[in-house]
Amino acid sequence: MGERRVAVRVTPDALRQVRGGHPWVFDRSVTSVSHDGAPGDLAVVFDGSRRFVAIGLYDPTSPIRVRVLYHGAPATIDDGWWRDRLRIAFAHRRALGDDGRTNAYRLVHGENDGFPGLIVDRYDATLVVKAYSTAWLAHMRAVVGALDELASPDRVVLRLGRAARIEAPHLDGVALVGELPAEPVPFLEHGLSFEADVVHGQKTGHFLDQRDNRARVGRLSRDKRVLDVFACTGGFSVHAAAGGAVAVTSVDQSAPALATARRNMVRNVDRPAVRACHHDTVTGDAFDVLEGLVRRGERFDVVVVDPPSFASRRASVPAALHAYGRLAGLAVRVTEHGGVVVQMSCSSRISAEELETSVQRAARGAGRPLDVFERTGQPLDHPIGFPEGAYLKAVYAHVR
């Protein structure tokens, strides 16, 4: 259970941040530790007067040295404590759990639900636990036991983030409850059928955070030609087809992802709208494909641009904003007059205002100014509990 404890003292600024609810203590903020701790030991943060401030998971191998579980008055972290925290997270998703048209959503959203560095995604009767720190491995039995008790899944699959996978590669993609699925797991999203490779797929198999944006794009797509850039496994493409698009083109550099996109489209051919929609896939770099479309003078009525995070570090922000702008400049040039461009960002280091400014500037530079008519953020199952938790934003605009 990782019950060993390490006493930690931190800088005054870190102390202020922790008392304010921030879930991370970085290595540079630690001024002393009582002894060398192991990943998953409970780190107790004290102030200068030896008063309890917070408790978290200690990770001596990570720049995030302490992942704070709670601050304030001391409490006992035992099986019941984990179960109670999960109950609270589950209660916040009750509306999704009652929706018979959607059975895939995030049950635990890391720091924002009080589980720093841990997420739990549901795909019908399959749960995927993804740990971004090996500090969680010492507590996995308790967490999974509580998940099994509260959710009664057929299986629980463990996935590891990049850093944790380097330290414990043999644990990535193992079954903690039940057996590993022999094929992708089917699930429903707003009544549409998809599949998720929960063992080898990106993230936990599907990008659940874009569920509501995909439905919005579907509502905008009737009788339209739709371009889905960075399509991955075709979430936006399938929703566009189901919404009545006459043609959808899915662009991604990953051939396996596009193969999944084609299968996801086929899963929904029982719907007349999907059956009638012409679906093309294009494998290639998004910038190169967009430039080729511009040269050929091709146009679409709805263009969706959902790139990966371009700003993994603060120093990457200027380059990321340039990339968003370059994408927007290309996107508006392949959009019909009066058409719709939907530009996304999934980087917490890029604010909604910065994204919109970059996109607007690029569109004006291309001679195709935008009229923004909607801005969206994160869905119900991806709550925001601290500033860095606000990562997803989207801008919907008409092209003049």
C-alpha cells in the first residue's frame, strides 16, 4: 500500500501554492526530506512550524516530486478513503451514466478529481486505468479494488504514460481484472458505434474529451462536404456522416488510425445518412495535405482541425501559436465562402484567447476573415480543478 511516509519541507512559494489547492510540488521547490523515499511513499508536507499542510504521492524520479492528494486537516489514507474519493468522482458523472446513448466517458480525470497523475476511462464494461507516474503502482491494488466494487467492470486494463512505461514496461497493457480483450472494445457515443484499442491505442484507445464537439460538428454537417484534419480514428468524420454530410475526407499521418476510422464508419452503415455519405481517407502530414488541397483549389463546407498538443513546455508556446496560425491560414483557404472552420487546441499552455487571436490573425492574413460564433471547452467528465487543468478549447467560425 506504500504506507511508508516521507516528511517534506518546501519553499514558501510552494507552500502557498499547495495551500491554494495546487496539486504539484516540483523537485526544485523541495528544501528537505526526512529520508530517501521510494515511488508511492506518502509524502507529508509540513510548514516551518512543523504543522501539517498536505499529503501526496512521493516520486523521487519525477520533476513533479509530490503529487498532492489533499491539503488541510490530516486524514487516514486507506481502502475506504480511496473508495470515497472514487464515489465523489463517479457522482459527478451520474448524468453520463444514465445516458443510454453514451457508455464511454472519463470516470477519473487526474488532478482535477483528486487523483494526480491517474485517469480512469470507461468503455462500456471495460475500464482503462492510465498511470503517468510509477508512484501509483504501490496503490493500484486499493484503487482497482474500489473500482471493481463500485463499477463492477468485466475487465480493468492498466496503461502507463511515457515516463512510467520506461520504468515499468512489463506492466503497460496488462489486465488487472478479467482478461485482456482479443480485439478492440466496442462502445457508444451519442448513439453512434465506435471501437477502442484499449491495449495499444493512443491515450486509452479513444479521445473521449472531444465527444461533445464531435456531436456539434455532426449538427453542422447536413448536406455539407466535410474535411477532418488530424482525424485519428475518425470521431469527427463519423459524426459528420451521421449528421448528413454528403462527403467526408479524413486526413491523418497514421495509416493504422485511418484504418480504424474506416472501420468506425462501417460500424454505422445501418444509418441511411452514413450509408449515403462518401468517405475518403488521406494518409499524410496535415500541413502537406492542406497545402496540396490549396494548390488544387479544392473547397469544403466544414473544416475541422484538431491537432495534437504543440506546446509540451512553456518554451514551446511561440512555436505552437505559429503552428496553429499556419493551420488556420491553410484551413480558411480550403473552406467555401460562408463555410465553417473549427479549430481546436489541447494544450493547457495555450489560452483560449491566444488560440483565437492566432487563428483570427492568420485568417485575415489569408484574406478570409472569420466571424466566431461559438467557443467551447471541456465536457462534464473532464472537470477543471486547477489552472493547468483547463487544456481543451475550440473556436467555431464562419469564413467571410
